[in-house]
Amino acid sequence: MRRREPKARNDASPHGDDHALALEAATRAGTVLRALRSDPALVGERLGRAGDRQANAAIVQLLRRERPGDALLSEELKPDDRRLAQRRVWIVDPLDGTREFSEAGARSDWAVHVALCVDGVPVVAVVLLPAIGELWTSAQRRAVPAAPAGRWRIAVSRTRAPALVLRVADKLGAEVVPMGSAGAKTAAVLRGEVHAYLHAGGMHEWDTCAPVGVALAHGLHASRLDGRACRYNCPEPVTPDLLVCRPECVAGLLAATAELAQST
């Protein structure tokens, strides 16, 4: 029998329990993805395409049925500019880390992201790592473990770590930890495995919205590389760069990034 998650307080709107809905959407997608990954007939790109499509269908069907008046922005749907006039916008990545999901072996650094933004700010956020059954939600906050001992550890993109990020790590004498999925990298900060997650070079709002919402809810710092807050439901749904880190690392990372960015 599937364990029932406790209902969370909804402070976003009078529309119902948005936290519970986000959790249900992510759980449904995770169930679909685990089933697909266990199918021996699905491998490589075929598996990835099936994962993107079917996880998206599971989330979109639920959100459109339960919140028909809300806007929806998903990686797997063409952006609808009518969302720009909406206060409430669901921003989802049904499968963040499709490459890692598709690879042979037991990679777990792929995730499901479901977030609700109100006036450009994520007020509900869920990051689910289905391969290891790990859930992070803005409604169920827990203490972040102590920082790793020794030099700083910075999570970076496994396949496209930007030069600026590598230079920041070098300047700070930090260890670079490559991994997939923005959700998985944020979870690594929340678990206390790394001090920070740093990216430059562009992502989309669906990559970062739920991770940022979860990070902020748990007391981490999350911002653009210049320290500005991340804003969502923009005409161009992109997040040009991102910093998620422990509070004690903020000043050093922002200073190093600013110095190196000016020298390029």
C-alpha cells in the first residue's frame, strides 16, 4: 500500500490544497517513470522520449482537471503567452535529467519538478527523485545537515559545466562535483553533500523553479549569480544563471563570481 503523505497547509490561495496537488502530480509522474525504466524494451533515446511524454501527460492531466483556471508552463508543451496575464502559473519539468534517466545503469540524478508561482514567485514546490524515493517539498521542511568537512564542494553540470563556474571553483579551491538534473544538484545541497550548486550559461524556468522554491523553503540561498532573486513566468521563460548554496557560502561565492565575470 502506498504511504499517504500528510496534508500540507496551503498558504497560496483559496483554490484548495495546492501543496497536496503538487505532491500528487510529482508522485504520479514518478510512478510512470519508474515503470518505464524497468521496461527492457525501452532503452536510450526511446526511453527518454517515452519518459518525457508520459510523465508530462500524467502531470498535465491532473493539473488541468484540478486547477482549470491556472496557467501551465511545462518543458514538454509549447509556451502559451496567455500565462503572462495570469497570477497563478504552474511551472513543471516532468523529467529533469532526461539524459541520466535514459542511460544504462543505475543513475539516480534525474528528477520531477512541480511548482506553483504566484506573481512570479514559487509558493509551492516539489522536487522528487524517483530512483531513490527522495522527496523535497516546500510544505514539509526539515533541518539541513551540517556542511561537508574540508574544502568546499560545488555541484556543477555533468555534461556542460560552464567555464565561469569552473574558474570560480578554482579560485576558491573548491572541489567540483558533476551530476545531472538541477533538482538532483539542489538535493545534494539540501542533503549536506555539497556546499553549493552553481550554473551559468542558461537554463529554462522549468529547470529551476521547483528547486529554487524548495531551497528557499529550507533556508538555503537561491538567486541569480549577481544576487538578484529568481523571477518566473517571464516572456522568455529562461533562467540565465543560478546559485543555490548554504547561507555561510553566499558572500564568498557571489564575490568570486562577480570578480571573475568582470575579468572575462
